[in-house]
Amino acid sequence: VFNAETAELLSHHQVEIKQEFPREGWVEQDPMEILNSVYECVEKTCEKMKELNINIANIRAIGVTNQRETTVVWDKTTGEPLYNAIVWLDLRTQSTVEHLLQKVPGRNKSFSKFKTGLPLSTYFSAVKLRWLLDNVEEIRKAVEDQRAMFGTIDSWLIWSLTGGKDGGIHCTDVTNASRTMLFNIHSLEWDPELCKFFDIPMEILPTVKSSSEIYGVMVCFPVFESGALSGVPISGCLGDQSAALVGQMCFQDGQAKNTYGTGCFLLCNTGQKTVFSEHGLLTTIAYKMGRDKPTFYALEGSVAIAGAVVRWLRDNLGIAKSSQEVEELAAEVGTSYGCYFVPAFSGLYAPYWEPSARGIICGLTQFTNKNHIAFAALEAVCFQTREILDAMNKDCGIPLNQLQVDGGMTNNKILMQLQSDILCIPVVKPSMPETTALGAAMAAGAAEGVEVWSLNPGDLTAVTCERFEPQINPEESEYRYARWKKAVMKSMGWEKSETHTNGNPE
């Protein structure tokens, strides 16, 4: 919860959501668990605000932000999900992508680039939805009976919070729609040709709205003892990366931010024009702050594995008990000692779009220990960002003179210093790391009919920041980067999609 005048964070609560890995490369979450975590967070935050003597009647609007391509299909008559949510970095759709490519002249992955800004990849929702329709009998049946609704997590939450099966609003915003591969980013409409190509019935799609308007109001639920926020409008909706761009106040053409979460996402505002990348970046909708307001676009580079690599060191290798400890291990050695880590656990995203890649650690010697591997893992996040930034500089022709950063991993000072060293430019981090939530709050507060938050550049509060300046010489940086690129080449072509199941039990 933020103060609309000062953008100050007043109160918050968070709940970790379980990721399920039913098979290699599959990543799922339970949509009911996601919904219940929202209820719990609302309830707990309101309690905390009462303890702080802040009247919760002052909460004027609610914004929603979500991981974007995660796909869910539910039954509108029961309000229940028909399958787990398939998470954005899930790889089960590799064979679906292969199958779809056969329908494309010359197997051109970029066949829909000028409509959608996206290449055909396991990453986007349409491919996940196609897989669900092909493989889940219950979903097929629900579509036939006209009971099925598709959405990304924002749609699932807004529908559930505005009444669910009793009159819930089935909508999404332009930023989330622009990540489905079914949406024309120029006309701002679902594209009938693309729906036909993926064979997806248009009636299951949500209505697309701007990122800042009243979609509906919060309904009082049995799970809320207090019914704290019933009647409050839900009036902001932005996919998480767009929300962070807004929260970082990147409203000017050429401003960019990098969010370090599970993955890593670098977005550069390109203003009211679409810039199409020649270097493997995506063209996406940045935001549209109101029904009659212009649409702003962004170039985006996506890295699948950033924070997830730290989680992997913790949970899979057990070399540290916490992310904090990974940072400490890395700090002890201050170098990877020639060891390079390419965490291509879900293939490589931008700028390669190479699903056949797999993770590798190379350059090992008898001297290498867990500290060096921890350091190499952090360095990998920085190298991946550098690759995207290089691509962005080529596409935009204006090199960034500093990088604005946010997200959970930015608390890691070693990582931030490394990032500055590898990019050879300053890295600037706001002292309040919750910029994604802030962006959603700004969109909600600025909506017509709410209007408690001004987005005029003159009214935006300057945010206090921490700066990291490069501390190594550029030659050293270039040398390490060249070695990293060599390692990336070795990670490719590891997996063929035909042998993808690896003899896993069906």
C-alpha cells in the first residue's frame, strides 16, 4: 500500500507461492493458491495498517500486476481452475512449437513479428493454451460446452476478485495481451488470423482494456473476515515488467530499467512508436494509461534465469541456505577464477531464442570451489544483462549512460557492483525496491474516476537512489565477457525436441 502523494510504501505483506515441477522442464502453480495468497496478503496488510493507525477506508484503488505469460483456464460456472497454471518459463510446449512451425513458410519463427512483436517460442501464452487444448480433456470439454475462460494471472485475479462466477469481470490489459501472441499491438485487438493459426476459439479470450481504468469493484468474500476492501475499484493492471517501468518513472523515450526477479527483464521505452529489433529483442506494449490515452511501446530483452539460479544453488545443490549466503560465498573470493556458468535451464531467451540450450558450468579446475561457482552464478546474471543491453544499443542507436534497476536481487550489493563493472556504466537502484507494486499502484490511482495520483512529470516525486560506479578497467571487463560468450556457444544444441522427454514416465 502506497501513499498517493509521496509514493511512500506504507505497508505490505508477502507470501511465497509454491512452484511445482511435475516433470523435467515443466513448471506449474496452483491458481487457487495464487488467489488465496492474494486474500491473505490483503487481510494481513489491512491488519498491519490498523496497527499503524492508518484508516483502511483511505484505500481508494487497487492495482494488479502479475508474471505475464503464465496461462490459466478456468470454468466460469464453478469458478474453479481446470488445470494448474502453466508458468511462463515452462518448456513442455517445445513439441507444440515444432508442430506449429511446420505450418509456417520456411519455418520462420518471426512470421508474426510485425503484428505481435514476438517470435514463436515456448514462452508466450498462445502456445501454452494450445498445449492445454491438445492435452487436457477437461479443458477441451469446457470449451465445447462454452464454460471455459482463458487468462493470464491478472485476468484470473480480476475475474475472481470482482465476483467470479457471480458476475466477475473477464478482462486483461494491453500489456498482458501483448504477450500472448494472439494480439495485434498496432490495432490493440485480438487478431482473428493468429487465433485461427493457433486454433484458439476467440470467445474464451478476455476483453482487452487500457492499463489504467476502472475494471470493476472488489466484492466482499467469505474468506475475508473483515471484507476490508469491498467496494474499492480495481483500476490498474500492468504485466510485471511494464509495472516496473512505470514504477521507475521511465516515461521518456529512451529510458530503461532492468528488473532482477526469477528472470531478468530489461525494458526500454521507445515512445509511441514500435521499434522492431534486428538483434533478438521483443517489441512489446509498455503501457496505456487510460482509455483515451496514447499507447507507449518498449523494446524488451528477457533472460529466463536470474534469481532462479540463486534458488537453484540453494535448493538443488545445497551449497547455501539462503540467497544472502550465496552473496557471502561470492564475496569471499571476489572472482570466479576462470569458471563460467551459463544457466540455460529453460533454454536461452533473448537475444538467442534457442530452446535447445542447457545449463553448463565450464572452466573448472582442481582449485574451483563452491565460492567460485557462487560468484560465476552472479556473474552470469550480469553477462546476460550485458548481452541484452548490447542488442538494445544496436537497435536504438543510443547507448544507455546508466541502468536503472529494481527487483529482489538488487539487495545483493556484490551483484550490483558486478553489474556496473561488466556494463562499464553506473547502475542506479531506488532505495524502495518494490517498484513493480508501485507501478501498479500508480496506474490504479491515476485512473479516470479515481484520480488520486498524478502522472505529470512535474508532480512525480524524486526517488532516493544508491549508485554503483564501475570499478574495473574496461579491458578486463571485455575479456571476461568474451569468455562468457564462448561458454554460451558451448551450451547450445544440447537438447533435441524429439528426445525431449528423456524417457520420463508418461
